[in-house]
Amino acid sequence: MVTKSIVHKEIIVKGRVQGVGFRANAKHVADLMGVQGQVKNLPDGNVWIVAEAELPVMENFLAWCRTGPAGSIVKELEISTNSVQHIKGFAILHS
């Protein structure tokens, strides 16, 4: 039996990513793709995302993060890999 490998990524999205619906769109895309995690605005103007999914799904989600919703200008992603936390659902956190 093959077990599916889940990966855990912490993502900092830099650029013009606040005030453009980035969090709501990230949740919508994550829900459609089956990504589990959380998203919130950071005080420095960036957006923080923690996400868990199978690797091919994660790659698609990261591809979306590099573009973001209409109106956003993503300049950079800082991505780190951490231990899987088995997060359930995808939540928008308010800072």
C-alpha cells in the first residue's frame, strides 16, 4: 500500500499583498485544492501562510501564491519546510 506524502510549508508572501483580497483568495484556492492551513496579514505588509498538502498539490498552491489574486503584486516568496502538524481545514487568522 502506498501512503501519500504530506508536506508542510511556511510561506511569507512579499509585495503588494494586503488590501487586495489575498487572504480570502488564498483560502478559496486552498479549499478547492484540498490544502490545509492558515493565512494572516503581517504587520510589515507581508502575508504569512502555513500550508499542508501532498507534494503535487503543494506545488500548484505555491504556483498560485507566486501570482496571487488580481490586484496583487507578488515580488518574492520565502518558503521553509517544517514538520507536518496535521492541520485540519484552512483558516483566515486576523492579526
